[in-house]
Amino acid sequence: MLPLSVCETDSNGTITYANRMALEKFGYDSTILTDGINVLETIAPEQRDLARNNMECVLRKGETRTAGTEYAALRSDGSVFPALIYSSPVLSGGTPVGMRCAIVDITEMKEAELHIQEAKMHAEAANNAKSEFLATMSHELRTPLNSIIGFSQIMVDGAFGKLNNNKYEEYVDYIFTSAEHLLEVISDILDISKIEVGEIDVEDSELDVANLVDGAVTIVRGRTETGDQTLVVDVADNIPQIMADGRLVRQILVNLLTNAVKFTPEGGTVTVGARVVDQGAVAIFVEDTGIGIAAEDLSKALEPFGQIRTSPHHAHEGTGLGLSLSKRLTELHGGTLSIDSEIGKGTTVIVTFPPHRTLGPLGRNLPVSGL
């Protein structure tokens, strides 16, 4: 049975009919039909002016209130419940002689809305607390880490003389490398958090793609030399400029190159390049001859902290934030990040910026069909 109460009134709003559900819902018996109760008495006093205006429209103008009006419905014992009331005229010869009302109890719906609101407020509060915590902890951790990195670098360089002990020199180098790695992890976690709460803004400027690629390659080249990989740059001639945030794009490239180097064995090749693709969009790609990712693991690789292990022997340091962060930074530009990979053959990651971000030689947007 539908939770629908129905009643009818005469031209003055006096109730002349009420179904069993209406009587039960409002706490009346059948004497309501002989007692001359006006329908306004079933509405909370503070809403009777609204109800009276709606009655006027139905009984005098013959309008149908198909959208329904939300009221605080009043029971005979003085308690109230939220209800949607749909009203239509009862016609005789085209003239309104009464009003028919369908009343829907929306108590459960309102309670559900309240629970959703409360859950949303708790989630927002938790999110804000997390962001504040990460921001605070980021500062608290970065400050001592910068000191550790700075002083260990001085010791590695022997600025005040040699340590005169090979083990000490080895340990200091470990301290320096580990601190730098930890600082990168902290920065990635903070950036992910900022993106989640919309605190990272894209500051557009005209960017030379070839220079961006060269800058990112310079940052990661030392890692390829350590791992004996070959790093190839393959940017198309006369690649146009793009309108984007230089810092964020550089971070995307460094993340992708670092990942590629990390998962490419000694003697392998990592290639970074750029091309103009469909509708004049600029695509930057990073391709490696590394261990690859299985098709069923691609979606996991793009999730925060989504680390993929192809075998017990392939364990790599890191949080698994590089691809996820790069994807989100790309999407902030309206672009897309796609992965093509095969186990044992390597991986290609393509970052494509939308056509409207492509600039001509004079800094003017190139014409793109359909935009």
C-alpha cells in the first residue's frame, strides 16, 4: 500500500472526505467528516498563511499544485510531521466546487537528508582536519629534514675537511639520499591532499615544451647514470608552446621520468618526447623498456599509494603517488593521462593537453575545429 493520504474539501476548505490512511495519519476518526473541520486545521499555525494562499489558487482560480508544497502537517494530538501536499480542484461544470489533496509523509526522506547532511559535515570536518594536519606536519617535518639534507651535503662534499673514514662517508651519503627521498614523499602527500580540497590553482603562462622537457631531463639524468640506463629526448621540431602552469607540468614530467627510470633495468632505455596530435593538441610522452604493468593492474597504478609488484623480486621504494599525482595535475589542466603497457616490454605514459592550450608562434591560440 502506498503511504498516501487523500482528502477532499468543499469550496470553503471544510473536509468532506478522508480515506482511512488520512484518518490514521492525522489521528482522527470518521467524525471529522461531520464536525466541520477545515483543512487549515491540519497545518501547523506558522504555515497556514501559505496554505491559505494555495487554497485560494485552487478553489478560486482552478489551479493544480502538481509540484507539491512542503508543510509541517498537524495531527489531532498536536504533534507534527513533514508532508508534501498536492492539491487540485474538484470541478463541476468547469467551476471549482472543492479541493482534492494527496498527502505524502516525507519523515523518512527528511531524516535521510539530515543524515546525509551530517555525514557530509563530518566528512568535510575530517577532510579539513586532515589538510590542516598535513600542512602542519609538512612544515614540522620539512624544517628538520632541510637541516639534515643541508648538513649531510656539507659532510658529503667535505666542506670542512674529509671524514677520514670510508664507513662514515658511506653513512652520510645514505643519510643525505634518504632525507631527500623522504622530503619528496612528504611533498607528494601534501600535494595530493591540496588537490583533494581544491587548494591548488593552475597559474597559466606561455611555456616552451622543449625547454620543459630539457629541464625535467636534467633533474633525473643523475639517476639514469647510476642505473646505467640510456635517456633519449625526442621532441618534434617546431613544437608549439602551450598555455599551462610551468611548475605543475615540470612536476608531472619529473614524476613520470622518475617512475620510468625506477622500473627500467640496467641497460634499458627511457625516452621522453612531445608531438602535436589530434586537433592541434600537444602530447608529451615518457616511454621505457622496463618491467611493464599488467592490463588488470593499470587502474590500480593510477590510484594514490597504488604500488604494483610484478613479482616478489620487483620491490621498489616509493609511495605509489607519482602516477596518481601526475594524473590529477594533468586533469587540473583539462588534459588526460593514458598508459599503454605490457609486462616485460615496457610502459608508455602519454599526457595530452587540450587543443585550446596550444599556442601559435606569436602566443595566439591555434584554430581548432569544433571549439
